Amino acid sequence: MEIERKFTIIGLPDDLEQHTCLIIEQAYLNTDPVLRIRRQNDDYYLTYKGKGLLAREEYNLPLNKEAYEHLRTKADGNIISKKRYLFPISSPRFRDGYLPPKEMPELTIELDVFEPPFAPLVIAEVEFPDEEMANAFLPPDWFLKDVTYDKRYHNSFLSRSS
């Protein structure tokens, strides 16, 4: 199960280059249901995603480079390239009344900086272990708008846009 919220941001953090960076290329074989292939640095995956915006089923299967390149030729729409910067959240904030579990999982901001044709789009994603925590999360000050429920900010939608 993937449970994540998506946000636009005010501006790129000053310390961007000090964080782990993943080079990602992904393409869609289908968008309903979502069947995606992804290259993340030197790793390759085939992903199935169920319906939903905040929470949905997600299954990742490893691929080798040859299988990825073969499937890439069969992709529909735009191939998406982006850099993903990982920002661990040391002290996440939550709405009043929510009590995080004693064994609080480490949360990470995945900051996606898109390459053309989608630049200058930047999306911050945060994954959660459950929907209650996702709904109680208060974003950092440098986040702008919650776009979790706006399909236009989902990669499968971007793959079909012109």
C-alpha cells in the first residue's frame, strides 16, 4: 500500500545539493490501471498501482536493463525524467490531537525536480505508514499547496499531457 501526500513548494531549498539525489526516468505502459516502468540510477522496476490518490495498492517488480529498454519502446505518451532529492524529516509536525506512535517511523520528503518538458515543475511527496498519520501531517513552511487530490500533479497524468 502506498500512502502519500503531494505538495508544490515555495522554492528550492538552499541545501539541495547536500542531499541524496536519485536520477529517475519513468514511462507508462498503461494509465488505468497504472503500469509503469522506472529506471532509478542503475535499478529498474515494473510497477502496478491501483486506483486512488492518497492511498492505493502498489506492487514493484525488479527488471533488468534489457527488459526495461524493451518495455520503454512500448510506452505511451511522455517519458518523464526527474531528479529526486531525499530530505529526512527529523521532527515531523502533526495537527493537534494526533499522537504519533511511540516507535515513530522516519519520514522522508522526496523532492522531485522535473526535467523538460515539465520543468520548472517541482513536487514534494511524503509517504506515510497509515492514512491517519498522512491526514494529521503538517507540512514544513517551504511547502506551498497540497495537491494530493489534484490528478494534474500525478506522474501518470503528466505522461498523457502535451
